[in-house]
Amino acid sequence: MERGNVLVLGCGIGGLAAASILADRLKGKANITVIDIKRYFQFSPSYPWLMIGKRTQDQVQRDLKVLERKGIKVVSEEITSIDPVKKTVTTTSSEYTGDFMIISLGTKYNPDAIPGFSEYAHHIYDLESAISFRDAVAGFDHGSIAIGISRLPFKCPAAPYEVAFLLDDYFSRKGVRKNIQINFYTPEPNPVPSVGPEIAGNVLKLLESRGINYHPQMKLKEIKKNDLIFENGETMNYDLLFSVPPHAAPEPLVKAGMTDSSGWIPVNVKNLETGFPGVFAIGDVVSIPTPKGYVPYLPKAGVFAHGQAKVVANNIASSISGSGKMREWDGDGACFLETGHGKSAFMKGKFLAEPRPYIDFREPSSIWHMQKVAFEKYWMRHWF
């Protein structure tokens, strides 16, 4: 057995889980280094609750330095370049080399891809933006809200639908819902297409029951003050705008030649290894084709990042320690869809199953809402 050096790039859901599992399995038999520009882990599944004032900033983040108690070195520096052949990472101030590398850098947001986005649109895909939108929502009591998806793919396919449902609930509780029109636009053909047409129909019925106007196959071209312009020539008026920002792979990965025509990193679906031996990629940054699925690529979701992290960490730990069995990732995943009024729906599926994906949908209930709250509490306590 040889002592190994493991570099974990990014400490979101996937990177946090991978580094923690490695530390637990190897117990000092390896050097584990996490590199992330942020000093804090931020639990993005809670941002929709923060948006309506049900969570505070402190409740949705934890200081990454806590990981050092587990023997994990935490480096808060910006990654400027990556050499996947040498397994070397250069930051703004240092250089690090590993025997294994786990890339969990997630996505970058590219609002400048759409004229007017930075100036007029809100979103909740990072903590600062979620706080800004919370403040805008708190001061809104009449007019039209446009909620939508600017580009595909994007992470957490359920999130913008949760935004719509939770805002409907929020304004209903304030007694001003009757003064507010909610329009939902998306380039998708139907809601959450990755889970199939039957479940999409269930979500569409929920939108209709809340008086949320649904506009599919609408690709955003430009944003002007109080007006959205779509590629088909249609327009939509708004007084308050929420839009999922365009997503892209982080620039160091593109420059390193690790992405393909999809714009993301291709991997071996069974073990998440890239085309470079000993270099793995997990979570939102990967592209996994689903030739028999409902969408061309597996959706980007934290549940997949977590599952992939467990497999990769297990296999690296087994390689370093010389003990334990190698595992394969199965493509299974589940998520909650918060629908407001103290309820949540629940979806669970085998997204890579043959001959086609199997997805189970559970109708909104208070039980699933409580399960989602319990999961949030578990996650924030378990890893820290």
C-alpha cells in the first residue's frame, strides 16, 4: 500500500461528499486536498426557501475549514489551469499535483450570453443572487412576474418550477396573489422533460391549478426593461423577472481540452473516469448520454453528484488501501419538488435503466415536505 495524493477540485455537493468519504475510509493514509475559490459550502437546494425568507444565509452555509478536523487540507484559491495528464492544478498562488484527481467544479454562469440578463434578471443559482431576489420579492405586491429558463442544460431541473410554486404560496399568504400574474416560460417542450411525459403532465396540472401561465418552447433571445424577447419573435411583459442563467463548463476545463461537443466533460458512465487515467469528473460538469431516456443527456442534479461521489471515493480509497471492492454507478436518483402550502412532491427514478428509464412520481403531500426538511438538516449536520 502506498500513500496517495488526491486532489478534489470544487467543494459543492459532490466534492464535499467525495473528500469526506475518502478521509473516513483512508484515515490518514492519503493526502486529501480540496481546492475551491469559496470559503464556504453552500447548500443550494435550500435557496428556494431562502428566496421567500424561510432560511437565513447562516442556515444554508458552512465554513469549509471545518473539514480540516477530518484531515482534509482546504485551499481557498481560484483555479487558473489544469493539466489532466500530469494531474496538476495551478491556482492564483500555488501549484498542486495528485496521484488522483476528482473534478467537481460544477457550472459557471454566463449571463452575458443574453443581452440584458445581468441588468434586469434575478436568479437563485448562487447565494448572493438568491439574497438579492429575496429582497426584490419582499417588496413586490402587484404586477406581473416572469419565471423561466433561458438555456438548456441547467442544473436542478425542478428548481425553477419550485420557484413558481413557492412564489404563488408566498404571495397567497401575504394576501396579494390576486394582484399578481405569474408567467412561466421555457425552451422545453413540457415541464421537467427528463422525467417523462406522464409526470410532466402532472406538473403541468399543478401549474394550471395555481393559475400559473405556462409557455413552452420559448427560447429567450434578449431582455429589455419590462419586456422579454424570444427567438420566435414573441414577447412577454414583466415587472419582476426570474430567469435561470445560461450555464457553461468552467474555463480551465475547456482550455485543458477536457470537454467535448456537448460543452461538458465526457466520462465512463460506470466509474466516472475521464479520458485521462486517474482523473474523474462528477456532478454538473459531466455529460452522460441517455440514448433511451427522455432527454439526450442525464439532467444535472445534486443527487447524481452525491451518488457519483460515493462511487469515485470508494474506488480511489480501494486503490490506495488495496482493500475493498470496486463499485459502479447505477444512474439512480431522486428529488423533491416543493409545491408550497407545506407540501412537496417526490420523484425517484432509474434514469439509465433498460429498456427505458423508470420514474416514480408521488403526489404533493406534507410528508414529502417534512422529508425534504429532514434531508436538509441531515446534510448540513452529517458532513460538518
